[in-house]
Amino acid sequence: MNFSVRVPILIIVLLLFTCSASLASDQPRYKRSVVEYSIPDVVLINQDGKRVRLKELLETDQPVVVDFIYGTCTTICPILSAGYTHLQRKLGTESETVSLVSITIDPENDSPEVLKDYLKKYRAKPGWDFLTGSRRDIERVMTAFDAFFRDKMDHQPLTFIRSPTEDKWIRLYGLLSGIDFMEEYQKAGI
């Protein structure tokens, strides 16, 4: 076998070995912590163009799940949004009692129309709101959740879950499988 054929085969073997070793490791796929956040009293705009007081939306007697994404993202946002879709589907009719909130990190480009189209693409059911607003207000919210990113291209996979019986949030850093997401949702005492 000549050198030009052996190199690609060697690379494939190394990649397979690396992937299987990482799958077999006991390393968690995501990091979980429990934290307290003070929600800023800002008014944002949802996908229907309605003004929404964020503090009222998040501090409710319903379970709440929050993430920070943007409409044109092609990396982690689709995975986070697929998690929301999976959660709504698995919860069935109970999904109407859960408030899913996505907050854009690209308010300059994510108009209510863009947000609405994004939710249609993921077949969002009622109870999933996608919010935009002024850059200043969005940054206040991201900072309050310790999720501030200077550049949308450098954002991190963060999901936050709040039980209606707790003032604390479960902070999940990483990409969760549908099963992990459902288990974390249930662990939140919901």
C-alpha cells in the first residue's frame, strides 16, 4: 500500500479510536450546577411583536426553561432548539404548562418575523417564546444569567431550568441528549 493511501486510513482509524475512547469515558457530557439569578425587569419583544415583561414571564408558578440562541446560527442553536422540540413532544399535553424561553443574542438581526419563522421551522407548540429587544436589555439579561458573550460566534451551549417551587436555577453547560434534557427537567422537581 502506498503512502498516499495509508495516511487517510491512519487518520480514519485515529478518529474512530478517539471517538470511541471519548464515548467510553466516564466524563460527563455536560456540567450541571444550581445557582440563583436576579432577573432584570426589562421589557422584551416576542415572536408575535408583543411586549413581554421578562421578570413576570420567568418568575411564574410554571416550570421555566431558558436558553440564549439566535436565528441564523448553524452550530449549537439548532441542537438547543431541537432539545426544546423534543421536550415539548415528550411532555405531550403537559408541555402547555411549561414556559420555554429562547432569548436572542443577535437582536440587531432577529426581528419578531425572524423569530416567528425560526419557531415554525422547529414546529414549536404554544408555550415556547423567542424574545428580542434592545442590545442593552439583551446584554443585561445575558449578564444576569452569567451568559454574556461579546461575540455571537463565540456563544456557549447553556440551558437554564427553574422549578416553580424554587428560586434557584439549574444551569446546564453543554449539549444534552433528549434523554439527558428530560432527566434534568424531571430532577428539577417538576
